[in-house]
Amino acid sequence: MNKFVWFSRLFRCSIFVSCPLRLSNLICLVSWSILNCQMVTPVLKKVGKYSGNGVNRLFGDMASFLRRCLFRVLSMGPIPTHFAFIMDGNRRYAKKLNLEEGDGHKAGYLALMSVLLYCYELGIKYVTVYAFSIENFKRRPDEVQSLMDLMLEKIEALLMEESIVNQYGIRVYFIGNLKLLSEPVRAAAEKVMSVTANNNKAVLLVCVAYTSSDEIVHAVEESCKDKRSEIRLWNSSETNNGEIEDVKEVKKTNCMIVHDIQNLCDDRSAESQGLKSSRGCNGVIGGFQRENGFDSRWDEVLTSKASRTGEFSGMEVEGCENLREKHPVIKLVDVEKHMYMAVAPDPDILIRSSGETRLSNFLLWQTSYCPLYYPAALWPEIGLWQLTWAILNFQRTHSYLEKKKQLKHL
């Protein structure tokens, strides 16, 4: 591309502007102009009449102005609250440009900072990125160690005063099973979360040592613990209120029920058994989706105990029904409050770079009504153009998805 091509494009652009514009045409025009401002800078640097610093400043200001114009046009429609990204393609990008493997991840970090800036300027409150899966620990040990070192370096960079996090008041969360991280990385992540705890202009959620399966199993386990504690507390309060005679037999039944529920939900000895355990608790998980789904399992526990011991009388079963009324089974809200992602609303858009359509065990619980956008660009190549089209697709389907979400909560 030379300067004559640039001026010819400007001429065609001026003709286009003279015609009546639709909203989509205007957005395409502004996006195209921003891209060309970024492309023409190295060309004009070769022209001796111009100073390199002056050109950078001139076209940087022009691109910033046009970007603000684009965002103003986009804001005429609904703007998503939460963007989620699967950052795929760093290694392929390095291979494509004959770079070292780690350089692809460094380029991906720069792309993340650019995307974070665009989202901030557009008014998007939450940004979630899939940085490191639990499955990634299965890669070569030297590659895992290299990624951990790079992660530590970039996390510490967020603490610097000139970082984008401090400049724009962004709060940072690290989401996942942080116990799986090395001690230096975990300590650095906890420090960043502590330092940025008072920032409230935007939120960045970085998923590390994360899979959605692990998140769901964790939430189910914590919900079971809470429910057992609640039942034990109820038993204790009934005794303290002087109702020992009335609830003596019921308490015995309660203990047997709690014990059986505990056996259902605690049969997990290692991380590899997590999914098996969640399937073993299928009666409980059914209760999350249908409030009476757990009732059948509760009744099954009562029936099996009665058939084996013959100890349950009608009064005892009635007492258990009273217990169930006072302490309903685990509900959807009980699980969701223990999710790692409970600190943010569900994503409005999920973008996976490199053209892949797999979710790769990422936010499976939270993306039921979330459109997936999968541009062909590798993650380090992701920029304003892909972000713009994702928002336009979101605005096109927004009313339909909102109706579906409302039906979900009825």
C-alpha cells in the first residue's frame, strides 16, 4: 500500500459519505477508517517530509477520535454488560510468524490489554478471559513452567502504577482452583486482588486453573455442607427450646437422613473423581433444576431405611416432612452463590478466537443464553474490528435473548 492508494481510498470514502448512510454503513466506514489510520502510519514514515513521532501522534489521535465516534454510534443500541473471551491461538500465531513459542503468549497479553481498553471505553463493566485451564497442566512440564513464569511476570506487571488496571480503576479477580497454582503465582494473584479491591470502574476476571466442571463440583460440595450445617443447627435449636420429647425420634431420623445425604455427596477422594461424584449426587443436582427433584431421593432414603430397620413410624415420617418444609432441598440459588463466577453476572457475549466453536469446559453453567462469536483471527490478531461485529451481532439478537432469560427466571 502506498500513499496514492491511501488518497484514492479517501476520495472514494468522500463519495460514499455524500450518500445517505444507514447505521451499519456508518459503523463499517468508521471501523475501516480506524484500520487504515493504523495501516498508513508505517507508509508515511518512509516519506522524508514527515517525522516519525509526529506521524505516530497525528494518526494515533485520529484513530482515537474515530474510535470514540464508532463507540458513540454503537451506544445507540444495547451495550453488553459482560464480555467473555477464550483466548485461543497464541501458539499458532507464533508458529505462523516463525516466533518462539513464548512470544505468541506475550503478543496475546498485548492483545488482551487492547481489548480491555476498548471494552472500558465502550462502557462494558465486566470482562472475563480464559487464561489457563486445569487441562493445560497436562502439557509438557517445560511448557507449563514457561507459562507459569510468564503468568507471574504479567500478574506482577498489573501492580505497576502505570498499568491499565491502575490507570482506569479496574478490579481484578482470579477465578479458579488457585490451590493448583505454584506458590509464587498464587501469592501474586492474591496480592493483585487485594490491591485492586477498592477499584470499581470495571472488573477483569482472569480464569486460571479453571474448568467449568471443577467449578460446578465445588459449588455442589459447598451447598451440601451449608445444608448439613443448617439441619444440624435446626436440630440444636429445637432441643434448646425444650421440645425434646416431641422431636426426639424425629432427630434420630434426621441424623440418619443427613448421614445418607452426606454419603451421597461426599464420595469423592481425589480430583479425578470430581465428575463421578457429581453424577453420584444426581438426585441432588436434579433438585437444582426442579425444586422437587430431590424429594424423590429424600423419600428413597426414608423408604430404604424403613424397609431395612422397621424403625420409622408415621410420626417420624411426618416429622421428616416438617423438616423438609422448614429446610427445603438445595435450590438453584444455593449452588450459584458458591460458584467461582458468583462475583459477576452471566456473560452477554462469548468470543472464541481462531474460528473454533468448542467451549472447552469454560463457563458451561453461565452461558446458557449467551451467543457465541468465533472470528477466524487468532487471539493476538483480535482487535476493534472483531469486537465491533460481536456487539452488532449481540444487538441483532438482544430482544430474543432477553425474552428467553425472562422465561428462565419465571
